[in-house]
Amino acid sequence: MRVNLKLNRVGMNMQEATIAKWHKQPGETFKSGDALYDIETEKVTQEITASSDGTLLEVFVPAGENVAVGAPVCAVDVKL
């Protein structure tokens, strides 16, 4: 099932973050717990991991760009 993953708030005052690095590229599969991408905020760099198995379909926000909390960052095909 295709799902758009959104940037979640990881700090109380976080309004946006920078996508620092993509660990997976479109077409690559991943397992639950695998790193998908890293975000950087004013205070922290954090690795964002997959919550289920799937395939990365599309990247909406390339590395180096800012994204607002709640905005979609990528599309994945998840295995239910």
C-alpha cells in the first residue's frame, strides 16, 4: 500500500528540519528499524527509521532542503 511519510515533530518547539541524508534511494527495499533518512534541527541530528517493511517509491524533499513539520517527505510501499 502506498503511503506518504510526513515529517514528525521530534522536539517540542520544532517547526521545520533539514533533510541531512537519505539512507535509501527510490526502488530500494527496507526492513522495520532500518534508517530511511537523517534530519537536522537547531539542536539535534536524528536518524528516522522505518516502522514496517517496504520499498521507497519517491523522495519529495532532497538532502539539504528544509521541510516543515507535517509536510510529506517521501512515498513508500509498505508491507502490511
